[in-house]
Amino acid sequence: MMSNSVSLQNQFEQAVTSYLRQWPVVELIISNGFAGSLTNEKVDWLITTAVPQIFYENGNLFPDDVEYYLSHILFHEFDTVVEDGSLSDTSRKLIDLHDMYKKGNETLLQDQIILYSQTVTQQQGSEIIDSMNAMQLTHDPSVEQSRTVNQAESNANVNNTDQGFAQNNEDNDGWQVVQSRKNKER
């Protein structure tokens, strides 16, 4: 249990941080580096400063308001548009966390922090297992051998399809025009 010296505001911020860290949009932004070399710093700013500040600077927010602020930040800071419906769900959850904060419900906030922290830990564990499985598949000699065989078959198919086309003609603009022999024979 958290000590009494930790303020309610800190618990709210920790709950927001824990929740947003497990949001797939944030995970995608981090894994793909949508903000370039500053991705981690910008994500930390979003989670620990920008989102809580939205609630501190505005009175009673509705989910649509939070959704607007989040979509604006995601678009302008990360060139990201969320179209999977999770933005409205996230906005509603952030409103719920803020309501717990406004009502002074420390135990519910603490429960949310624990819940979301466990979710992040479980996701990280499954990602490690998935990446280990992927590495094992990549280094499997039978997979590499089948890739080589498939590449040889693919090259043979390309040579066979080349026979079905007439020679390439270069257009006046420098484009190459490929015509089928069937069309040419008509």
C-alpha cells in the first residue's frame, strides 16, 4: 500500500501513466519511433505532463473534449491518427480516473495503478516470448533452406513469365512499356 505522504494528485498522475503505458497506440508509437529520436521523451511528456495538465487546466471535461485534445497531440507530435475506436475508450477511462481523483478516492486510484501496472508487465512478458519464438524461427536451418528453394523456384517462374511477354519498348518519355504477345498477335 502506498504511504500517506504520496498526494492524491501523484496517485492520479501515476494512474494516468499506468493506463496510457498499456494503451496499444502508445506502444505502437514507441516501437515504431513515430517521433524520431525524441520518441521516448515525447511519450513521457504526453503521459506524465500533457494529459494530466489537460485535466488540471480545464474544469469539467467530457470524453469528447479529452478525445479532441488527445487526437490533436497525437497528430501534431507523433503524426498519428487513431482510427480503431480506442481513442474514445481511452478518453472515457481517463475521465473515470479524473473523477476518482476529484472524489478523493485514493484506494480506487491505487487499485487502478496496480491493475494497469500488471497489464504492462504481462504484455512485456508475452512480447519477450514472441520475440524469442521469432528468433528461433529465423535461425532454423530448415526455414533458411526452404527460403533458398522458394527463391530458386521464384526465379524460374520469373524466367517463364518473361517468355509470355514481347520485348520492352521504351516510350518517348523514358517509360518502359511492356506488351503481351497475345495482344500483339491480334
